[in-house]
Amino acid sequence: MIKAGIIGASGYTGGELLRLLVSHPDVSLELATSRSLAGKPVASTHRHLEGFLDLKYENPGLEEIRERCDLVFLAVPHGTGMNYVPELLDGSTKVIDLSADYRLDIPVFEKIYGIKHSDPRNAVYGLVELHPEAAREYFVANPGCFPTGAILSAAPLAAAGLIDIAVFDSKTGISGAGISPTETSHYPNLAENIVPYKLTAHRHRAEIVQELTRLDGNLRNISFTPHVIPTIRGISTTAHLFTKEPLSTEDVRGIYEEFYRDKPFVRLPGGVPSLTAVRGSNFCDIGFEADKENNRVVVLSAIDNLVKGASGQAIQNMNLMFGLVETRGLWTPATAP
Amino acid sequence: MIKAGIIGASGYTGGELLRLLVSHPDVSLELATSRSLAGKPVASTHRHLEGFLDLKYENPGLEEIRERCDLVFLAVPHGTGMNYVPELLDGSTKVIDLSADYRLDIPVFEKIYGIKHSDPRNAVYGLVELHPEAAREYFVANPGCFPTGAILSAAPLAAAGLIDIAVFDSKTGISGAGISPTETSHYPNLAENIVPYKLTAHRHRAEIVQELTRLDGNLRNISFTPHVIPTIRGISTTAHLFTKEPLSTEDVRGIYEEFYRDKPFVRLPGGVPSLTAVRGSNFCDIGFEADKENNRVVVLSAIDNLVKGASGQAIQNMNLMFGLVETRGLWTPATAP
Amino acid sequence: MIKAGIIGASGYTGGELLRLLVSHPDVSLELATSRSLAGKPVASTHRHLEGFLDLKYENPGLEEIRERCDLVFLAVPHGTGMNYVPELLDGSTKVIDLSADYRLDIPVFEKIYGIKHSDPRNAVYGLVELHPEAAREYFVANPGCFPTGAILSAAPLAAAGLIDIAVFDSKTGISGAGISPTETSHYPNLAENIVPYKLTAHRHRAEIVQELTRLDGNLRNISFTPHVIPTIRGISTTAHLFTKEPLSTEDVRGIYEEFYRDKPFVRLPGGVPSLTAVRGSNFCDIGFEADKENNRVVVLSAIDNLVKGASGQAIQNMNLMFGLVETRGLWTPATAP
Amino acid sequence: MIKAGIIGASGYTGGELLRLLVSHPDVSLELATSRSLAGKPVASTHRHLEGFLDLKYENPGLEEIRERCDLVFLAVPHGTGMNYVPELLDGSTKVIDLSADYRLDIPVFEKIYGIKHSDPRNAVYGLVELHPEAAREYFVANPGCFPTGAILSAAPLAAAGLIDIAVFDSKTGISGAGISPTETSHYPNLAENIVPYKLTAHRHRAEIVQELTRLDGNLRNISFTPHVIPTIRGISTTAHLFTKEPLSTEDVRGIYEEFYRDKPFVRLPGGVPSLTAVRGSNFCDIGFEADKENNRVVVLSAIDNLVKGASGQAIQNMNLMFGLVETRGLWTPATAP
């Protein structure tokens, strides 16, 4: 049994880790931390977990955490992961960081986040379909939610060197903004509405650029615009891809089927992917249509932002890091409708 | 392994049986029938099951079904269950009928549904918390969705002979109305709205009356009014109960804790139960507040109509009928938020 | 032209007054106050009013307000209306108070709200269909949102002395909870959910009791339970009424048609009233079905909580107070779908 | 008074014309046609109009319609407008056609819609902000909903010859798909979801191309992908515009302010436009942000698809055609929240 701990367990990402881990056959939940809730039962705030765990929130020191856990998930705000990582890794404990701190090259991180980085360590970028090398590592930087959907939508064409311009127009459910009420999450502001934001300069663009240019060093024309839609979960990405040569839909299908062969969590079901078909699950469903005449392909991806976009992907990484099959504890269909 | 078949697998109830059964460790899905879709892959209509089963819809005869299956779930319209049951039970195959046909005494059924019943057989009313005797039976009539939430909300006080008048005001997600588009399920008609219907004479009232009067023969003042709310899943029932004597909230809590001791799927989490905390799961969460001065108790129950209100409860019955622990394959937390 | 001012114009009730008043042919908007926003354009927070008014939020003294306005709407929190009313009324300015302060007899108010009342003044309870005497007054206490829907649903039967027990089960859109984000208004908590609250003791019950017992001094068995549904606007009330004698649906129709004859904002359209058909309008639509056998009538009412439940009704009172026809500036159909 | 008739009044577009026209001070509603509903009161299907009109649906011949009406709105399916227009225009009656039949050059129409056009007549493309010449015409082709939002978002930059590539990613409420229930409008399919469709070849693209290339003959790289979001009303368009030269946000603001000077229904409120701020109104709100470094501008537009995207715009055209001020009967703020 993997003794697992979660630092920052009271938010949505933490709650989703807990939801998935209580059903994981090889994990024993060892601790869940929260500064403000220490002493309270975890199920008193994650009400749906009533009956599934007896844990109380704690707030132990890092040394104690390291001693009690084989693996620590960091579900903490951007800019704070680096405060935990060095000490946690000072032993045999493995770490999966769901914050943004180790996803980008340090100069890029410092520029984009406006934060001085205190730890020069490298991490694997844990988008498992592109970076299976997590299997050999103690430390993984779990990808951002938008980048997961965007990168997976374009990676096969990027790897083939076929993309000229990539415009990612993404639509996310509001759970991506977290558990605390805000102006945007206020029901009358979001229901019957859609909220575009950070039109040209969302931080997640840097992850998309980093990973797609790893696949195609010449691909630099990448733009990204996110929107919040009135749903709880899910990210639907519409990738408007202009290609260097004309492609038919069948050409595209061939490229995607080849690229994602043996990737169990990427499905190409035909037709338009739906958030409904991935809700609560770790799948990324992809669909596409080519406009051959105009050297254009529209690719769609659908993920659950809290699962494949965060906690599920973290567990997918955990499985690899501990020598388990990738799908262990994650092979569950979506809750649809 | 239990070889299980589903007659009528293309609707929401059938899809939910499939979703739950593909993860059940003791079940082998043998067949899924649909007249209109025979020959098509099940995952072509239940898109979220892509990758989880290779079944195609079939339309075999009842004798073949009986031979291939240890257990058949009937997910068919009201008034048609009786066309399958006698022949299916003519051997060692067990049957769980999700239609309304065998839930009520025959004269009541014939009056309420306006249908002549062709099969005088009795069935256990499969509300497991009240009827664990399903464990000894070959045939179970699975309860209606509204009755499940309503009966569980009031049963402890009814069993104690304390209820004078019971008014059940229930609110359901639209998935209870089925997979086919209707005026009510048309998004612009339901979003930003609530749709009361069958204000005084919904058919499910008869099940509520039957079960509560089994618990208290004198309790006959029972009314029920359903509403559709703009949600996909869930039934929230507000039971306005006038009691024969004044009760405090603590009195009520004592009665409910005692009644539901050792019933794993009924939770009394404190506070107001939430559809979010049961979504996708087989739980019935119950809360209450007494107005002692006015001999009144308000009891709330929350279930997922497709799980505890239909397919999950059917599997709970299956577990009992096959000597498994009640929670087998069903012990999964809600997908929240 | 009526020179009108709004104290507390930055919330939903204030915004709705502004929305309706900018189109009112006999009103000149004189001022809109907000302490925290003083100096900012009103349209900078009420974005939909861009182009309709040049007002900036102000924070003048009461004497100045009294001098500049023929009429002041108080859209302030409960317990604070009494801080404005005495001084505002010290002249010829009229006042419509949308807070709860003057709706109840003072001892009842003090008990229910737990606040010492500082002003012994009486006010007309401005539910126009029951209290047209507002036409002769300088001061009106505008009713609460839930009481408006509940009282109108039951008043005809109460006035006929026919009600034995009244259970009001109300469902409101979240805008009734105000413009500030809260746990309840947080989208992931409300979408796909329903939130019952204050199960036996909501403050608005006192208004319902007060007005229905004015109509029938013997009617004391009145209970009220509110719920928040995932909609922005609207209150749907299901009144479960047990009657002293058996009534048919046609009997009920006759009583309601007679009672609401010449009440332009109460409609009896037949069938089940819909929030969609009243959204954005000042109507109260009512429907009903009798269960004669069980001495029970279910009555439904639908209002827009911000219009008939608050600001529209306030303007309806204004029209009467200034000798205008009741429907002036309010005779607009709902925005449906 | 303009005697107005609506052919095809039972759908959403017809209902919205009725909603707006009952409040228009210069219009007398003369007739509303529906083949299937002839004889029934209009308010029996458009329930929100109860009390506002006594019309019954009729089904008279075109000659009678022409005689009774000064103006006819055609709210009929694509491909059928041409069956009415020639005969209706054979006199002094004016016609506004909300179908697609006369929006495009005939060869383009025939190619895109796959229908042989039977009437070679030209019509003004009634996007008033670009085509005020409607004021001199008897016949106007009312624009499509998506093109209205898309064209208005890009027109100023197109007119300045600045656009190199334009990618329109639009998100619409489901009311655009009509009043009849469909798979897409089925609540469980749309709620908590987003539905991209016609990824590269939606018919409305042709209108966008036609109008933007009228403004800039060299601009041919135009793509358009629509999505349905879980809202009733509203179209939010994200225009990803690559420009021929670097522009700052302030440059863009200057161009838009100049272009839309004296266009009362286009607002540039600053920030991100919201569907909430235009709901039920005839406004098109526009916002933008430039990424100067990458020669890219993201422009957002928000409209109500049933008002500015259909019926409101038709009335705006009517006002011009009858010599009224453009805003007559339309100068109403959105119903927000």
C-alpha cells in the first residue's frame, strides 16, 4: 500500500484527490492537511466523503509528513509549491506538485508569474501521454488544466511538424476557479452567461508553448483565450489549427490514431466530444474536422478539469511512479448524463 | 461471476445499470437489449462507456435471455414488465423489474395505471432498508424514484406511529423523465424555471401510501406533489410531517439513528442534505428540523434518482439476491462538486 | 414628473428599481446612493444600464435627499430602514421602504428580527392587491418576496374562511440572496442542486401569518419552508392547503376569479404557472388543482422575486401614491424564453 | 400606427417580435399566422403574453395579409421566405424577411443552402449599423444571429483594411435552435456541457464573409466555428484577429469608437462584455484586448440572439423603413441579473 498524504486538502483539487484515492486499491490515505481546518473531520467539509474516511485535517511539520508518507500530493497555490518541495524530497518520499511552480523553465516561470523562484530543481512535466518518463522519477510537476486539454488536442499535428498557427479557444467549468466564492462564481453572474478572461495573456499559455515547441521547435504562433461557461466541471478546447499543407479529416484521424495508440485515457470516439462523456473520469476525448481547402483543422478536446486536468492526472503519475499500471484506480466511466 | 442481462438498455436507467455494472467485481455483462438499436455498439449511444464494454445491442427471445443470464434487469416502460416476467422466471434466472408493474397490490396497480394486470404474482418491494427479505427471493420489484426518497424520509416516524399528516413536496432532476426530448426537457423551458406537475395525483403516491401504511396502519393522510427542477440528477424531498405529539430535533435524531443503524446507504450527516453530496452515488442523505411548538417536523432527503432511485438500488437488491455484501460494487462516493 | 431617489442603489433591488424607473414615463431619477461607491457612475456597476442614465452614486445627507426627492425608495438591509424613515418623512417627501422594518407589528418585528425598533410608526403593508389604501399614504412598507407569492396564492381561500392548514413550500432563485457572493451563491454549490434552508423558522413566515390571519382570524396553522433553486430570478410557491370542506377545482377557480377581478397583475392563465412567463415582469401567475376527496387544494404561484417580489411592487405602490394608474411603467411582458 | 403582421408567429423569433411589438408605441399588431395553431389564442402558446394581446393565430391568404398589413415580418424557415416575398411585395406592403433567403447573393445562397432560388430580387442586408440604406427600402433581409455578432465585432478593423486572418469562435444560447425539442436542447445533454457543431462549414459563415469582404475586398481568410452553451439566450463571439500591423488596445479603441459613433445599439463599455448586460435588449456590447507583440487582437461581442440577433434588429429595420428614430420601442435595458 502506498501511504499517501495531501498538503492542501480542503479545496477542490484536494477533494478530488481524496474522492479518487478512497477507491484506489493500492493507496492508504495517511494525512490531509489544512491550516485553517486542522482538527476538523475531512468529511465535514467534503460532505460527499462521509463514510469513506475518518481522517481529520492536520497541520504537521514537513519532516513528519515525509516520515509518514511514501507520496505527497501538493495541492497548494501557485508560488507556494517551492516552499515544500525541497524538504519533502530530502529522503525517499515522492512528490507530485499540482501547483504551477515546477512546470516551466525557471526564467519563464519567473517572468510569467512575477515570482522569484527559490529552487532550481527540474521536474518532469507530468502530461503522461507525452512524458511517460515520470515512471523513473521521484518528483513530477502536474500540468495545468487548460494546457492538458490544449496540448493533447494539438500534439499529434505538432509532432508531425504540420502546424503553422494554433489558436486555442478554451471553455472551462467554474470549479477550475476554486472552492472560494468570487464575483465570477456568483451564480447570477455566471448562469445564463459566459465569461471570457485574460484574452491574450493567460499564464497557462506558457505551458502550451513549452510543450508544443518541444514537439516542433518551429511552432511559435500559439495563442490561447480562456472562457468560463456555466458548468461545474469540464474543459472543452477548440483548437483552430492552420496547417502547412492541406489535410483531410481522414489524414488527421490517421495521425491521431497513430499518436495515441496505447494511450488508454485518450479516446477518439468519432464525432464531437462531450463534457458529459468525460465528467468525473480521467479521459480526454478528441474529435476533429478538416477544412482541407483552407489548410485548416478544427480539433476539439474534452476533459474533466478536476480529473484529467488535475487530480486524476496526478494519480496517473502516481501509478507510474510506483510501478502500477497507468489505469489503476482510475478506470471508471464518466457519470453521465 | 453473475451473468447479467439488461432488457431495455438504451435509456437512462439502462445506461446507469451499465455504468455501475462495468465496475462491479462480481458481474459479467452478458447482454443488453434494444429493439430499435439492435446491432449497434452500446457505446455508440452511451458514449461515456466507450472503452468499457464491447457489447452490441441485441434483441433475442426470452428463452435465450433466460439461458444466457443468471439475472435479468428489466428497464422497460410501465405496463410492459409483466410481458417479460413470467417467462423469464420460468427457470433459475432471477429478475429485478425496474418498471412499476409489480410494486403495488394488483387492484391498486390496475386502478392507478389504468392497465389490466396479466400476472397475479407477488414481488418483494425492493426498498432494501425496509425489505431485506429480497435476499431470499428470485424476483424483486424495484421501487420508484420519488417513493424511495419520500419513504426513507418518513419511515422512522411512521414506524413509531407518530405521524398525523404527511405532505411530501419533491423536486427532481429531469433525467427522471427519460432520454427522449420532450417539452419539459427542452432547455429553454426548464432552465431558470421549476415545473410542478401532477399536483395531487402522481402515480408514485400509491407506493408511498402502501409502504408507510405497512409501517403504520393508521397513517392515511399522505399527499405528494412533484416538481422538476433545472438539474440533471437528484431528488430532494421535503417532508412536511405533522406529528401526534411534540418532538424536538434531538428526539427525531434519536429515532432516525436507531432506525437506520446498520443501513450503510442511509446517512444522517447533520445539516441540510445536498444533491451534490449524493450525485452519482447510492446514498440517501437525510436531515431534519423540528418545530416542537407546532407538532411539526420537516425532514429532507436527497438521493440520486438514477442510482438510489433506480439502478443503484437494483444492484443493491442484486447483491442481496446473490449473497453478496449489500455495498458490493456500489461503495463509491458522489462526484462532487 | 416624480423626482425619485434610491437609498442603497448598488444591490439587486436597487438595480431593479433603476431598470424599471429609467423606462417609467412619469419618473425623473434624481439620485442613487451608495456609501462605498460614491462618485462612481451607476452604470459602472449596473452594466446593463449603460446608456440609460448619467447618474453617479452619491452619499448626501437625509435632509438633502428629502429636498431633492418627491419619493425615496429605501433599498437597505433589514434593521436599517428605521434609521432613515423618520427624518425622510419629516416634510412632503413620500417613502417606500423595501426593508423589513415596518412590515410587521412592532412586537412581532422585535421578536422575529431580534432588533429593538426605534420608531413606533405604522405603515401600510404594500401588497397592493390586498392593500390598495397605499393610494392615500405617504409611507408604505413593501412586502417581502416570499410573502408576496405565498399570500397571493392563499388569500382568496383565506378570505373565504376555508383554510384549515396551510403549508407553503417555496422555491426561490438565488438573486433573492443579494449581489454579494456567498457559499450558497457559489456556482458549484447551487448548480445541479437545491438548497432548503430555515426549514421551520424563516422570518418571512411572520408576514404570511399576519396577512392571512387578517383575512381569517381563525387561521393559525401556517407553516413555511423556503428552498433556493438553481435559477437567477423567480419564486415558485406550492401552497398545500387543507380545507374545511371539500372543494372542486372549479370551485377554487370561481373563488380566485372573483377575488382577483380587476387586479391587473394577478393572472389565472390555466395550467401550471411558470417562472418563465413572469421573468422580468410584475405579474403573479396562479394555478391550482383540488383533491376534493381529501379536502386538499394545491395552489401554485409564480412571481419574479425582484419585480413583483420587490422593486416592481414598490413601483406599483408608487403609482398609487402619486395618483397614477397601477400599471404605469410596469405593463411589460416577461422576457421569455 | 403601423399595421404589422407576422407570418410564422409561433416560434421563438415570432414570439420575440410579439413581445417587442406589444410595447411599441407606433405599431398595431394586425395578425399572427400559424398553420398548425390557427384558431388558438396566441397567448395560449406564448404564455408570457397573456393579457397583452387578444390575437388568435390565423392562416389567411397572402393577398389578404397584404391588404391588412403595412408591414409583414417573415419568421419562417430557410428556403421558404422566397415563397412569400414576391406576392407580399406586389403592392405597398413592406416586408422584413427573417429567413436566410435573401441575405446572400443568389449563387452563394444556392450553393450554401443547396436550394434553387426562385426569386432573383435583391434585398438590403439589414445589419443597420452597416446598412442604414434600409431606410429607403420596402424589403429588407434580416441578418442571421451569428453573423450579427461576428460582423459587428470585426467590422471596424476590416473597414480599416487591417485584418489578415479572422477566426470567429462563437457561443450561442440554445434558443437559437428553435422552439421544438431536439437532442441538443434536451436538458441532460446541454446542461453542464458545451456542444460545438458544424466545425468548419456553418452556413452563417457565408454572411460573415460577404459583409467583411464588402468592407475589405482583400480579406478572405475568415473561419467560423459555433458552439451551443447551456444558456437560453445570448451569443458571445470571440474574434481572434491577426492584424497586418501591430496595434495597441488603445489603437483599437480609437478605431471602434470612431466607427460606432452615433450607433446607439453598439456599446463599448470597457472590459469584457457580458451576455447578462444585453439579455432581452437590442444592444451589441463590444470589448477587446490587443497583443501588440504578436499582431493579434481579441475582440468580443455580446448580443441577445433573439433581439439584436433576430427580432429586435428586425424592428430596428422597421423603424428606419417607416421614418421613425432607430431606437423607437427598443430603448429598453437588459433584464439583469
